[in-house]
Amino acid sequence: MSEPIIVQTSPYPVDVSAGKKYFWCTCGRSQRQPFCDGSHEGTDFLPHTYTASETKTAYFCGCKHSKAAPLCDGSHNGLSQG
């Protein structure tokens, strides 16, 4: 499987609504970061579905390497962008 593109080395804060589904980009190619726009077509990647359990600010991973995907777990601290 291919490596995702590191879009940024910090999370995306997003106000999410309880019960709403969000489709997080796993490949790093989307122009609608941190969400999927279909740019993964022709790759091994698929979007990750996230359903908000509560209304809050969620921090979506920007480096695409989080072990707690789609949310940030600090993995970006050990990566270099590019």
C-alpha cells in the first residue's frame, strides 16, 4: 500500500455535530482537507467514516499517520512535511 501525502504537520480543528457523519481523507490528495473529495480514485486509499458522538471541536489528523485516525494523536511530531 502507498504512503499518504503529509498535508500538514498539525491537526485540523473542526466543529462537529452529534450524529453527523464526516468522511476524512486518508490519502492526502483532497483539496477539501481534512475531508475527502474523491481524489483517492485510482489509489489504494478510501475515506474513513467518522460519526461524531457529541457536538464539539474535533481535531482531525493532518499528517495522515495518526494511530487514532481520523483524529490526531500527535504522530505529526515525529514526521517531516514533504
